[in-house]
Amino acid sequence: QVQLVESGGGLVQPGGSLRLSCAVSGSIFDFNVLGWYRQVPGNQRELVASSPRSGSVRYSDSVQGRFTISRDVAKNTVDLQMNSLKPEDTGVYYCNGERMMPTGVILNYWGQGTQVTVSS
């Protein structure tokens, strides 16, 4: 059974940094895309950053230049380094993995989420 388990959330002051990590069961190479999403109450879940198995990573405009997504092959994780954090970065961050099956069906997997709060 595929599992994605996030860690690393917490409370940080504006301007600070946090590093989120998503542990992936199986191999990270099983996923076409691994990414991070953010959700705040009353809003839809939005893409923060995505890392395809091949191709360029993608960031939302709001985090471009401050966040970095990376795959750690040795640890089998996808990490999100968040710098220069702002109060508007507050939310629940979810790890997402997309797999294409041999039939062509695309399956999406989600972690349980980790809370990030940016506040003084």
C-alpha cells in the first residue's frame, strides 16, 4: 500500500525557515510527479511546488525564489525547503504523489498533512 508521510511542520516567525519532508513508501521513482500543496480553511488546496520524474520543477508564483523542492533518493523522500516565510504561507501542507499505471490510469496519493504557522 502506498503511503506518503509528512513531517517538519510547526510554528515559525516571519522571515524564518522550515523544512518539510515527505517519506514515500516504495520508491520515489514509482511516481511521475511528487509535489507539495497547501490548504487554508475555506480555500481549495493549491499547488506550491512539483517535481516531475523528468523535466523541470514548478513553483507557484507566491513561493518562487523562496521555496525549493527536492527529491532525496537515498532517503526516499521529497522535501520542501521554505525560506523567508511570510504569514500568508500559513496552512496545512500536503504531500502528493501521482502514478501512472500500465493501463494508463493515473492514481493520486496524499499524505495526512502537516501544519505550518507563520506568526510573530
